[in-house]
Amino acid sequence: MNEPWGTTPENLAVVMGTLYQAIREVDQNHVIILPGHSKGIDAYGKPSDHGMTNVAFEMHPYPGHFGWGKPGLDVHQGWLQCVGDGDNVCKWSAKLKGLDTAFFVGEFQPWAFMGAQHGGQVMRVTYDTYVANGRASTAWAYKLVTSKGGQGKGTWGLVTNAPGAAIPKLDFTTAPLADIQKRLEPLANDKRPLHAFAQEAQAMALAEKERFRHYIVAEAEDAPAKPDADSLLAELEISPETAQVPVKSLSGGQHTRLLLARALLHEPNVLLLDEPLSALDEELRDELAALLKRVQRDLGLTALHITHSRHEAAQLADVMFRMEAGRVTESR
């Protein structure tokens, strides 16, 4: 149910309890979403205390909207970085830990009314924060087509048709189905010009990601040094020009280097590499294997590298495990 707020939180919890029992009579496997009320989820209590299993709470956080402050960087910083006395992800993490229940961000749109300068930046930091907290999230809405094109300060869509790329008028109430389909197909297939908040964000450039990240993330003065995007690019022998190019257009070696750099920017405790060199030719494979080993040692990083190549394993491994049929059969 989407935003069933026409009742009290207490009655919503009772109705969902009844619905839970009815669903479990015919389906014991799927996750059941417990929709939050506009006033929160407290009325549910701890689901396991009521015999509920395999459930997840859902809320629609909209910092800057619907009475929650004003659109701008301050309200998002408060929400994402737990600054000030307002609602924030830290408070929700503590609440959910006590409830021992998963959490689904069923709707969010941090770019609304933020303009082209900040919309993409705040969107990216919001996604990163939710991922870091282990939360599935659904943006509302990714693509929105408007009659005039362009974003506009209040457009509820991250990507839309470009300014001036207007949609020809069509009376959907009288037009044949074939004409309607013909009109919509190019939009669905991204064949028309698109426009997004901060178009450079579409290229997923590492250097820009570092700037986005520190734009609203308040760093403590005594916090350890963070990986620098420019240094990572240099370490992995990625040119600034390559970092600006969409991944799909890169060669195999460039693609591997850029994905590795993005992973390292998140400061992982353990780096999981699932056959990262398997699609490369032999010469390039040896070159990148040496690069991986150097980077791993320079950063003092633990890496779990999965490969079918004995040669690759011998090049890279400090500790090696051999697996057959899901069991470790050899280690050295």
C-alpha cells in the first residue's frame, strides 16, 4: 500500500497485522512491507514480538518538503550527516536496530527544487548514504517527460527531455493506440535528447564524485585522511579525460581500472574482486595484475580475489585457497 495515511498510526498497524496473517496463510516466503505512517512506525512495535517474520518497514523521507524544513543543502546535511536536532539517518538506524527489522526507503527525491547546480550532488550523496546504511531505496521519479522540456526548479524527475525538445501535441483521448505507442517508444528507449541535474554526474566521473561527497559531508577535524580522487586516478594510471567518459565506452583495461578506483574511493575494509581480469588479453592481464598487487600493498588493503587462473593466483596471492564443489580442498 502506498502512503495509507487516511487513518491513525495505531489503526494502520492493526490492519497490517490482519493483512500479514492473511498473506502468510498462502505465502511464507516473500518479504511483507509494513508501510510507515506520516507520523512514523512506532505504533507497530517490534514485529517479532507480534509473531511477524521476514518483514521490512517502509518510509518516504523528503527533507525540505511537506513541513520538513526548506529545500537546500542544510536540510539534507542534517538528515544525512546527523547534524542538528532534527530527524536524521542516525536516529533511524538506532530505532531500527532496536526493532531488529529491515528498512526500505520506498520513495525519495533529494534533487527536487535544488536546481541543476546542487541536485545531482545531493542525489549522489543520498544514494551513497543509504547504501552505506544497508538500505534499499527507490527514487521518485527517475525519468519524467514534460511538454516544454528542461528541468525547472520543481520538476519531480531526475532525467527529462532536454530544454526545447518539446513533445509534439497528441490527444490521447482520441488518438489511435498505434500513434500513442509511436509517440512514447522513443522516450522509453532514450532516443530523444535528455537533460539531467548536473549533466557531468551522468558520466560518473571520479574526480567529481569526490567533490560531491565533500560538498555537504562535514568531516571531523581529527578524522583520518580520506582517499583523494586525483591520487587514485594517478595511482591507477587513469587520465583525467578517461575519468570523464561513460564506463560503457571504455576499453577493457580502462574499464577495469576505473571500476577499481570507484571501489577504492569508498574506503572498503575488504575488497572483493570476482574475476576482474578474465575478459582481458594475456599481456593486459599481467599488467593489471601487477597494478592490483601494487595498489593493494600501497593501501594496506585486504583483497579477496576470485580467479580460475593458476598463473593469476600465483601472481597475486599471499594466501591461496582452492575450492571444488563449494568446498575448500587446498590452502597454502
